[in-house]
Amino acid sequence: MHATVGLPRSLLFHKYHVLWETFFGALDVETVTSPQSNRAILARGIELAVDETCVPVKLFLGHVDALRDKADYILVPRIVTLAKDETACVKFLGAYDVARNSVPGIRLLEYNVDVKNGIRQRPELCRVGETFEPNRRKVRRAYDHAASEHLRYTARLDEQQEEVLARPGMKVLVVGHAYNLYDEMLGKPIVDFLGKNGVEVVSSEFHDTAKARTLAKLVSKDIPWTYNKELLGALESYRERVDGIIFLVTFPCGPDSLMTELCMRRVKGTPSIMLVLDELQSEAGLRTRLESFIDLIEAGKRRAAVDGAR
Amino acid sequence: MSTQLPASRPFKVSFPHMGNYSIPVRLLAEQLECEIVLPPKMTRRTLEVGARHSPEFVCIPFKYNLGNYIEALEKGANLLIQAGGGCRFGYYGEVQEAILRDLGYDFGMVRLLGGWKLRDHIGDFKRVNPRLTMLRALKAYKLALRQTQALDRIEDYVRRNAGFEVQDGAFEEVHEAFLGELDTARDMRTMAEIESRYLGELEAIPTERPDDLLRIGIVGELYVLMEPFSNLFVEKELAKRGVEVHRFVTVSNMVEHSGRKHTAHLDELIAKSGDYVRYHLGADGTESVSMTYQLMQQGFDGVLHLKPFGCMPEVNAMASLQRLSREHTFPILFISYDAQTSETGLKTRLDAFCDMLRMRKQRPGDAAMADGAETLAPGAERSTA
């Protein structure tokens, strides 16, 4: 008997997929990932979700539903705190209960991370592993292996980012959560469009979390959300080395609306725009804004070159 | 600790409104020994100026708070207080301060972060008033808490009974007089005396309670629950329709379940949620679901769920509530507030909701029940489709 675990390609998948895939792989559990976001998944998510839910959670519910008959279990983590004095966005607190109450006919596997209250990822994910493998030592070994693979993977991403930053040409930093940036329906069209227009895209993925927390304080002293601290860390460490900044926000994200407001007021000197994505967006409108943003950066560069020549 | 004092002296302290809690907050602020400038009473303008300078889709309490600050600064205040709390509230202060500075105001701000523990905040207050001692602050805190309890008890009684007054405005008249007296009370005995005297006066008001009266519970996000202006006076509107209104989110209850007792309180709420919640949903979300489930079991006729547009903890709760409403055919009216919410729209929905509840009562077992619940809880039927 081989059990399968479904991984919805949404929310934290884009941060932890290496961890999850390696962990279950080491336990001989097959993982099934939902397809890239598409219109049908989004439409189903909109149908299942409360109207005012943010777009990423609507997509999440669509992805969970897409796995309904494809896997024995569907993995949905519940993340509350990853460190003291900070918290994850509230949607990660509720993701498990929201999926359970919104999508009929599914079996969920959940793990709960609440470091502030002493609930850590390792024992929680190991508990999930014990559903499939009675040998506890084997499960713990699988976790440790997966955790180190995850670290290796994120370190490589950071290195790649440095390579992009070292290249010549126009560079734009896109500040947005991984689940927006890498989603086929949300961030991907924007990243692709920038690439096609000869712009190097620097993502706000920043995996040195300790450094991110320190850097984040330079922009915002009080910001409580873990993943937003990482965005601010990226912003602080890359912004002098890019030509423009795009804040990518999904409607109606609370943390991002406050964070972006503060960033737009405090980060001066680099051209920046805020793009708000919703489920009704038109690509034409986005393109026009991106094109004019690129024009604006180019004009600024030309002016700087002329001034420099004088 | 996060305090920046204004350049100009003397200090003139102000803080945002929330219901009638400016009464106990004023008592606390008096310990700072400086002039207190209450923001003007909330009007449409408060919301307009607040919304104009706020991020577009930030939740509405932010916009009201900012409107209060701007109107207080216009009145001469120069030291603003922002209390922390769960969820986005904890982050309001820093962003509001940046917005107000960009608008060119000269002011200081005390941002209270990380919960309600007096010990953590005394340092902030001492910078404003060096003569303040822990003992004195503690005494003031206890007094303010007593004042809050008196306020909550009286207002709870008003909520439950004002719908049945024989003479229009009788309850409001006593309530107003009570607020005036409570505002001047500065010792425990006076507060207790005022509370019991006014409770007696309220009980003496003649009422007519019909046999088939409606009992409705109100749950949801704390600010729109406790600031009547922001919820378009929904409790008064219900009273006008002859409803006994129950609400459980009050500052007294929040204080009672804060600090060390918080986790136990959440566990209890989850245990009594009928398995509609297994993990805490954030802020007031768990309480909204659990209280709704408990009220349903207690035979309430329906529940109103209020939240600011986009409030994520309550959106989380709605997933559970919609399923509960569907599975038990229990009527829940969901109301979202943003800067555009219209009073007329609200009144129409309340009329329809109350009519539907009355129909259910008169003709039990009628198919109209299920239909009513469905139309009033849009989306509730969707996941079975």
C-alpha cells in the first residue's frame, strides 16, 4: 500500500516545496502537486471562498480542490509564529480550518508551527511523517535530511540572486510574497513581461532570515509579520543596486497594504510603483503600467548620464 | 517601548475614540498630568479625512483612528496615544505616524506595543510624566477597569431592553445621564454607587416585552462591534425593530481573558465550537465562531456577524460560520463595513433579516426557513454545488 500526499501549489508551497518533497520522498511517500494555477483553479477557488478572501487564499482553495481525488491526503501547514515577537499573516493561522470548512470531501494532514508557544516544526512534521512510517528514528532522519536540503536550496537561490545583481543592464526589484511572485496567474506574467523587455528581475526572496530581521528594522520598527520582514530585508539589501522597485500586492492584503504605504513614504531615491493584482485583472492594463515604468527608468538613466557627462 | 515626545510644550494628549471608552481612557490619561484633548465626536468628516490619507484597502478602524488623530491635532493636541493589540492594530501606530508627519503635523506619539501589561508600558508614560509611579499607575488602572465594568454592565442592560421601551428614548435619556456622572467618578465607591443607582433607574423604565420577541447575538471584529458610529448604530437599529440584542465582546471581557488566561480562554472557545474550529483563527475569529455555535444551542433566533471589509481573522471565521449556517439552517447575517457602506443598505438588510426571523418563529418547519437563511448568507450554499 502506497499512500500519496497532495501538495497544493500555492501559499507556502513556493517557500517549502523542497522541504516537503524531500521529506516525503525519504519516507517513500509519493507526493502529488496540483497543476500550475490556471483559470479553472482560480474560478473554483472563487466559488469556494468567502467573497472578501484575498486572491492567494482563493487560489489556495482552488488548488486544494484540484487535489481532491488525486491524493489520499492533502498537506496544509498552520503557521503562527516562527520566532518570538513576530507572527505570520492571519491567513496562515486559519488555512487549515478554512480549507476543512470550505472544501468538501477531503482528508487533510496538518502540522502546526507556533514557536512562541513552544510548538516547533521538527516534531510537528515528524508527527505527520509517523502517519506513514512507524519507525520514529527513520522519520527524524528524513526530516533532518529534508531540512538540510531546504537550506542548501535557499542558499543557492540567494547566490543566483547575487549573480543577477552583478549583471549589467536594467534591474528591477519585485517586492512580493513568493506565493504571488511565482504564481502562474499572478506574478509570472509580470516577471515574464519584464524579462521580454530586457529587464533583469531581482526577486524579494531573501533567505538569510536573521539578516532580514535586522535590515527590516531600518524601514519599519514595529512590523510584526515574519514574511514581510523578509521582504523588507530584501528591499534594504538590494535597493541601492537596482534601477526600480515594483511592489506587487494582491487585493485586499492587509499586511502588504500597510507595509507598502510605509515603504513608499520612506524609500526615496529609487523609482517605485505599486501594482495591485485582483481576480479580475486585465493584462493589457498591467502591460501599459509596466511599459511606462520602464520608460520612466530609462529616461532617468539618460538624464543621469547627461548630467554625469557635464 | 516606542515614544517620541513633541517639540512643543505643554503636552496636550489625545487618543482615538471607541464607543464610550473615552471615559476610562481619560481617567488613565489624567495620570500623565497634562491637558487632555478629546477628538471631536465622530462624524462623516472623521471618516472622510481619515480615508483620504489612508492606504486604500487598509481596514476601516485604521481610517477612523487616523480621522480622530487629524481632528484632534486640528484642535491643538500634540501628543497622540496608540494602543497595540492583536492583528493589524499592533502595526497601525507606526504607519499612522509616518502619514501624519508627511502631512506636516508637529506631534509626538506613544505607541503601546505587545499587549496590555502595565509593567511594559510604564516606561513610555514616565517619559511624559516623570512624577508618575508604578503604584499610582496601578491604582488608576484599577479604577479605570472598575469604570469600564460599570459602563459595560449598564450598556449590556440597555442593549437587551431598549427595544421594548414604552416611551421612545427613555433608555437613551438614562444612559446619557449615566455617562455624564460616570465620567466624573474618581473612586471605587462612587462608581459602584452610580452603577447600582442607574441600574435601578433602568429597571424602573416601563417596557412591554412581546411573547415572540427576537433574540439576536452580535459577534465579529472588536472595533466595529464596540464603536457604534462605525457600525452605523446597528444595535440601536435592531432595538427599533424590537430585538433583544446580546453582545459579548466588551473591554471588560477582553481584559478578563487577557494575559495568562488567554490561551485557556481560546482552548475553551475551541472546545465549545462544535468542531467548526480546531485551531485558533486569529484575533476575534475563534470567538465569533464559538459564540455563534453556543448561541445557536441556547436557542437564539439569529446572529449578526460584523467586520471591517477584508478583516482576515473574521474572513477565516466566515468559512466556518457559513458551513455552520448551512448545516444547522441557522440564520447569520454577514455585514462588512468600509468607507462606502450605506446606512440605507444596512437598514434594508436588517428589515429583511428580522422579517425572516419572525416568519421562522411563526411557522416553524416551514420551508421558508431554509430559503431565508440561504439568501441572507450569500455563498453559504456554494461548496455543495
